[in-house]
Amino acid sequence: MKLHLYNTLARSKVDFQPIDPQAVRMYVCGPTVYDAAHIGNARPILVFDLVYRVLRHVYGAGHVKYVRNITDVDDKINARANERGISIRELTEATAAAFRADVAALGCLPPDVEPRATDHIAEMQEIIHRLIISGHAYAAEGHVLFSVPSMPDYGQLSRRPLDELIAGARVDVAPYKRGDMDFVLWKPSSANEPGWESPWGFGRPGWHIECSAMSARHLGETFDIHGGGIDLIFPHHENEIAQSRCAFGHDVMANVWMHNGFLQVEGRKMSKSEGNFITIRDVLNDWPGDVVRLNMMKTHYRQPIDWTMAGLKESEAILAAWRNKSAGAAPSMIAPTVLDALYDDLNTPRAITQMHQLDDAGILSATMGFMGMAATVEPQPAGLPDTEILLRIAQRLAVRQARNWAESDRIRDELLAEGVVLKDNKDGTTSWTYKS
């Protein structure tokens, strides 16, 4: 069986052939850590977790490198930290910790590398310097901008004419810009904004340059797969391609570009104004993580998904039936029919259909594990669920790193009141137990 993936760049399904089968490399755009991740944010995390699992099965766990970044410098972060009256570092540490706890509860494997944007400022400045030297970028009034007209084939990923891209983009009007589509690589920071010294003045990076720098640092100038939500195709991924190709002089940045479809809730676009904005934590408070995971997998990753209560109830019933069928069986082998479906551009609806037809309890048990769903449910002691405890421990770690000892003590005491005793050492919480 060969692995086939839909490549947005080619607009077709391709036979996946890694640059080096001994070192398969994938980059996925991660969260901007200013607020709790919503259920739409969970979709790419779940999709590419499954891609990661498939790649590890095909090429071997030691031959796949998965990088998913953390964006921790952004105007939304600045605004939220000011709104809450806390430091940017305290906000981003706590939000990133909560995100990790949430996606772990969904059964997602951690990435091999989780780089933070603020740890890669030097790499960003190096790429910007290369772009200026090669004539693809220019400095103006403390800003550095990428010159879109300098790249004749700009727009290959989104495949729309430049005038349509201009019409559809939120174009910032500024007197220092040479072209309407030119985008920011570096911008000045005020005294109360995060910033770094640079040849162009005290400032901070634009959004797009961050992923170009982090992917190049950890995966190389060209790599195998770049993933994210369909909303990132333009301008984010288009601009990543422009920066990386022009800085490094290659025809491609990544060979395969994968994008998951949008998510709506009960037939409507999710938004706070609609009153249907749902965080991952909201869902996990009501449903087990593997129910949420299966519910996401029932729709092919490239199709839009409608998140409904009826769908969650159906997923819960499916999992209960599978567990009943596989009860007491030792996991054996992953079902070849399920692998065949996954190798066909991650066809999870077909994979689920095949799982319904499995009669061997050991094969069903192994296949559920491979898909990230537990074949059995471990009994939980009375009190808080483990996922909630992990979340609060992660939040406590973040505030301890920010040296907010009062908040750290408050979380510890709050858990103690729920019957949870934390065990700490100098590096943080090592374990917990329930009071007898």
C-alpha cells in the first residue's frame, strides 16, 4: 500500500515520496497563545496528529520529525495581556500550558519539537537580511516589507490573480509601502511592547516570517509536508512560501501542502456574537476526549464539518459498541483495511466504516489504539477527572515560571480542597495523589 496525500499546491492527490525516507519532516502551524483554543482550533491538531501516526507507521517512529510551533509574539497577545494586567510571558505560558493539556486529553501525541517564536528572533532577522540583500525586501521607516512584485510567480498556492488577492486581502495602507500587497517582515515596537534590537531599529517580527524561520531551523530549507487550516492558505502560507523560497533560492518550501476544512456549529459559523463559541475545554467538560476525537474523524479532513450534539451522541454510542466488542482482548495487529483507507489521503470516514466490520476483538483493539482512541476506559476515582487535574497543574507550572507564587499557592490549595495532593520538587509538580 502506498501513501497518497492531497497536495493543495498541485490541486491533486499525489503519491507521497519523502525527500529522505529516513528523515520524514512535517511542519504544522500551531496556536497563537492569547486565549483558550476553540473546537475549530482542535481540528488541525487532530488531523495532523493522525498524519503523524500514519507517517510513523509507514517509515518508523524514529524516522519522522513533527514540528508544531507556538506563536507567542502577536498584537492580540499584547492586547490581552494589557487587558488582564499581567505580563506577556505569564499570559503565553499559561495559555500554552492549557493548550497542551487540552490536546493531550484529545489523545494527540506531542510533537517532536514545539518551538516558540520568541526563541527564534535571530533566525528571523537572518532571513530578513537575506531578503533585503537579494532585492526581495526593503526597509522603510522602521519597517521591513517583502516586495511581492519581486516574485513573479507569487500566488501559486492560492491560485488567484494578483488583483483578486488584493481585493480579498486586508491591505494595510501606509505611505512607506511600495506595493499594495507588500507585507510586513519587521515592525517597530514602542517602549511598552515586546521588541528586540535589529539593524532596522527596535521592533518585532511580522506573523509570516515566524514560521519560515522556525521551519527552516528545525526541518531545513525544504521539507516534506506543511499543514494547517484552510484559512491559512492566504495570506499566511502564501507569504511563508514567498519568504522561504526567495531567501533560500529554492523552487519549493515544502513538497506537500495539506489543509483541513472549516468547522461550523449546528449549521452556523462559530463566533462569540452568535453565542455558539465553544472552547476545547468546554467540550471536554461534557465529553470524553476520544468521543470528541472520533466525532472529528467522521468527516473527511478536507471537507467542512458540522459540529452537532447529535453527532457527539452518535460517536459516544459507536465507541461504546467497539469497546463492548473488544472487551478483554489483547491488542494484536492494525486492520489492513483501515490502513488502506488512511493511506488514501487520510480517508477517516472509510476507515470508520471498516472498523464497524471488524470481527476480531484483538484487531479492533489495536486499531482503536492506532487511531488514538482507548479500547477500554480506566475507572476514574471520585472527584476531578485527570484531564482537569493536568490542566490545573499545567497552569500552575506556568505561573510558577512567571514567579507568581500567590497564584501558584491558590491553585495548589484549590486542588487540595478537591482532594488532590500535589507532589513538588525544584522543577515543579512531579505527581499527584488523592487524599485517603
